[in-house]
Amino acid sequence: MVRKIANKVLALAGYKLVRCRKPFRSVSSSLDPKRERCGLPKSALETIQAGAMRYTYKGISCLKNPFDLAIYAQLIHQTKPGTIVEIGSASGGSALWLSDQVNSFSLDTLIYSVDINVVTAVSAPNLKFLVGDIHHLDDSELPSLLENLRRPLMVIEDGPHYFDGSLAALEFFDKYLMPGEYIIIEDGIVIFATIVPSLAQCTLRREEKRR
Ligand SMILES: C[S@@+](CC[C@H](N)C(=O)[O-])C[C@H]1O[C@@H](n2cnc3c(N)ncnc32)[C@H](O)[C@@H]1O
């Protein structure tokens, strides 16, 4: 019965509860570091990823899975960021979720969401969408907005997911981030598990660097 109700709830978000034949292994204890980076089987990751691609927040596409949302909520509550910069706005759903999330914690946080395609259909008082290319963030409005930024800073890199883009973001935000602040590079697991094959280049480049 509980399983049936859970499946109905999950189905709304595009997920399906499946019985796991083998218990999930502990990530820290038994993964082969050369082959796997996650305790979930690939089939479960694929289902979760498919659901995340269909998820909407307040009717707007928000490309996050339930684990992302739970971990972001916890991290925001723990670190109480004064500024959040998101690279990769897509439809603006994740930025809107961040905006509501900080409000629900009564935080005075400013959110800047940057994308090569600016979002105009979403707005909130603590949220600003900017146009910018992850490879040339110095040319965007960000440097002037971050001049007297409210701390702590939290950066979410959810842009094109290619090696060069992530590296450019790390180099740009290195100037701003202080010890104890967070930069999150999204989608490492789906890239490693080649669930999004077009992003395999990122993994390959990373593997090349290791050798
Ligand atoms: C995965 S989506 C972002 C998803 C969004 N954060 C969410 O959770 O709903 C990636 C976004 O990166 C943007 N993008 C692609 N190349 C970019 C670049 N060079 N600079 C900045 N953004 C880029 C795309 O336009 C797309 O909207």
C-alpha cells in the first residue's frame, strides 16, 4: 500500500519506485574508484535523470532531481549565503526555486543567474538574470555586481558541462571565493555514468588530466 502511494507521488514527478535486488553499496567503502562514482545502479540513475528533465517548479522547467533539491536546501540552510551565483539559467526554474528557498529561511540573499540566453519570463525581487558566457564572465555584468558582494558566496556551475567551461568558471570565481565558501559543479554523476553521452568529453578530458 505504502509502495503504491509512493509510486503515485513519484509518478507525478516522472519517477518510479523500483525494488532494488541488490542493496545499494556504501559509496565510501566499496566503489571501484576507476569505474564508478555513485552507489546507485545506472538504471536507477537513468530513471532519476529522466524524471529530473521533466520536473517543473511553479510550472517552470527546473532541471534538478530530488537529491539535488534536498542537498541544496540543506547547504543553503547551513551556510546562509548572502549571494548565490548560478551559471546556467535554462528556463529560470532553478533560480526561482533558489529565490523561494532563501526566502523560506528568511535569508537576505541576492541571486544572480547567468546564461547565454537571458530569461525574461521569470522574476522575483531577490533574483536577477544576466546574459553571459561562462568562458568570458569578465565581460558580463557579474564583476561589477560582485564588487561589494554579500557573503558568504555560493556558486552553482550548471552551464554547458564541458571541461573548458567548468575550468573557466573555476578560474573566474577563484578571484571571489573565500575559504569555507562553496562552488558546486553539477552533473558529475550523469557525465561519469555516460547517461548524457554528449557530455562524455568532460570525463575524457578529466581522465586525460589524471594520467
Ligand atoms: C543544464 S541547463 C541549466 C539548468 C538550470 N540551472 C536548472 O536547473 O533548471 C544549462 C544551461 O547552460 C546554458 N549555457 C550553455 N552554454 C553556455 C555558456 N557558454 N555560457 C553560459 N551558459 C551556457 C544553456 O543555455 C542552458 O540554459
